[in-house]
Amino acid sequence: MTKKISIIGLGAGDLDQLPLGVYKRLKQEKNLFLRTKEHPVVIELEQEGLEFQSFDSVYEKHDHFADVYEEITEALLAEAEKGPVTYAVPGHPLIAERTVQLLLERGPERNTEIEIGGGQSFLDAMFQALAIDPIEGFQLLDGTELSKESLLLNSHTIIGQVYDSFVASEVKLTLMEKLPDEYEVYIVTAAGSKDEVIRKVPLYEMDREMELSNLTSVYVPPVEEEQILYKDFSKLRGIISILRGPNGCPWDKKQTHQSLKKYLIEEAYELIEAIDNDDIDHMIEELGDVLLQVMLHAQIGEDEGYFTIEDVIEGVSAKMVRRHPHVFGDKTAENEEEVMKNWQEIKEQEKGGAVKSLLEGAGKGLPNLLKAYELQKEAAKVGFDWETVAPILDKVKEEIEELSEEIIQKGQQEDIQLEYGDLLFALVNFARHYDINPEEALFKANQKFIRRFAYIEKRAEENGKSVNSYSLEELDSFWNEAKKQGL
């Protein structure tokens, strides 16, 4: 016996829009299943004695649409085992119908023929009702799976599958992540039929005003206001391209990878300062400045024909997936130690196992204070480390003595510098054993110095004198006052 499921569309509106062939098919079918009977065509055909079974009860059984579609698909495939089945869906079978896609995937696996019949798409009726031309740029999105990443704000956007208040609320919240609360959208119900309703509402009222049904869609007009588009990554890329273009900014056009290096370092440290100060607004600004540096480097790469921002994004995306097999693959990692072990193994595999030294690449590109920290951490992984702090303190004292000896003996400047470097290296080792980030510790010391020196300046100003008119002892007394006040 040939197993077969024929799928036809009920169109976008009422019976007047239904093609004659589909109408005849519906009237003669004896084993007819409907995804839902909540459709104008079905209501009218029921009056003509249409016989069918619907899956409306399945919607009430499940909390998630994926489960609904799964059950409908399996029920139809099981029914096809008994004989040919006709399945009718709203609109056109191949537009916004997840159950149809599931049937097309699974039919061949079950030796079941899936035949797609006619039906009018709701899109034609939507374009006509809204008087829009999709050639200007158009996207159709599923309201039950809407994400802000899928939104193209400069295109006509129609969001279907807005079945109920929950979906409507989720759609609204997603849109509000990229659009102003007052942005006007259109709620369209039964487009193209005699019951067609179109309402224009501000976005924040969308889920309060909707007349929800299987025939409800939301239309979001293209954004024309420049500032709204500032949230879009593509807009940022366009701005950077213009700045580097023929009519762009003279400063931006002359920059190179080399000339921008110092700015990337500066912006990174300003971001760290914002993080240390727990200043969220400043963090947003500084993250933007760091991103600006990335975009400038990528645009230079594109201008020179070597790489684009897509290459950068592709590289980091692939690396994150590759190095997190416990998230994206079949490996397991129960704790942070296992994660780091997997990371290191994958990293070595990527390098082809040709690492010459354990320290090769450790702290690469970091300031030397942090690089010392990373070098020591790598060496400690193979046991090259003191087990307790006491010998590290002895080492610090030893380095101080060696530095003092060089200074007393008036040694060469280079030798004094080397001894001073050894002392710093030993102090970093001490910090590491107490889980102290030396860069952060020095940053806090700098901030403390700035606060206390500002107090000295303030006290001097209160006395009507300049700072340099005081003796060191007097300035030191102001310093101790600041210290007592907890500055």
C-alpha cells in the first residue's frame, strides 16, 4: 500500500479567496485533517457539511509549540499507515508551517510520500493590505521563535504565528530591545478577507491592543531614523567604512595597524579602570572605544584586501565552539579545572603539537608585570614552584639585598636595572601565591596615591599656598591626615 500525505492550503482569508481546485479537494476528501479549524474558510465550509478532524486539542496539551508540531507530525504519519491522508493548513503549505517542514523531513524516512498542493499565501494579502513592495527589502519571521539578532531594521518585517497574548508579549519585548517603546507597528488580522482589520499602535501597547487569532500578524515598517539604527552592528560598520572612505576623516584615513596600537592599549586600560570603579556607564563607553579599535583594524584589513570583520568574527566563533566541546560537543567537564585541561589540550592540538617550550606564548602581548604572572603560572603547572610563601619572601629579601649592593657599589645602570627587574619578578611570584593580580594591586595603589595627593593639594589650596612651597615633612603630615581619613 502506498503511504501518502497530501498537504493543501486554506488561503489567507475567507472562502472567496480559496482557489476552485482547493475548494473541490476539500469538499470531496473523506480523511481530512486540519491543523486548526479556527479559520474563516473552515467556518464557511462547515455550513456546507465539511467533514474533518482538527488538531486544536493538541495546542491545549502542550506549553511549547515545538511539542505541538511534533505531536501533529507523528499523528499524521501514523494515520498515513492506514491510508491516504489530506492535511490542510492556513495560508500556503510552504510558508510559516513548521509541521509541513517536519513532514517533508520525516516522510521519506517512513516511506511516506508527501505531496504539496495549492493554497494562497497570506503574504500576498499582507503586501496588498499594507501597500508595501517587498523588493525594497523584506523578511518574514516566526513570532514563536523571534530573536533580536534576526531583525533587519531597515527592511519591511512581517512577524507571523502571533497566536496568543504570550507570543504577542514576547514579540513586543524582543522588538523593544532594538526599537523605541513608541515606535509604531501594525497589527493585521485576516488580511485580504472581508474581516480584515489593520491597527497602528505604539510598540509598548502592542500586546494590549491585539485581536489575537491564527490570522494575526505584526508588521514593523523599515526604520528611517538614523539614531535608532545606531544599535545595529551593520550601521557601525558602515560608519567606520565612511570614516575611512574617500570623503571620510583625514585622521581615520591615515591610520595603520601600527599607529593604532597605542590607542588599543589606552582604551583597554581605561576599560579596566571603569571595571575597577564599578562604573557601568563608563564601562559601556569604554567597551565601545575598545570595539572601535577592533572595527578600525578590521576596516584597514578590508581596505588593504587582507581580511574583513567577518573573518575576525568567524575565527573567534569557530575557536569558541572548538574549545568548548563540553558545551557544543560530546565531551564533559564537571568543573573549571577540567575545562582548562580540555582548553589546553585543544590549544596544543591546534598548534600541531609543535610547541617548543611550555612558556612559548605565555602572556603574549601582555604588559610585562602581567606577563611575569603568566610565565610563573605556566611553570608552576609542571611543579617548578615553591610550595609555601616563606621561601618566596626570602627570595624577595635576597633580591632587595642584591639591588642595594649594586646601588651602594655604584654598579652599572644596566646591572641595577636587572636587579630591580629580579625584585619585581619575585614580588609578582609572592602576589601569585596569594592570588593577587599584580596589575590590579598596582592600579589600586596608584588610585590611592592619586586620592591622597589630591588631599595634599586641597590642604595647600585651603592655606592659600602652592604645594611646592611646603617642605617634605609638611607634605608628609598632610599625607598622614589623608591616610587617617581612609583615603
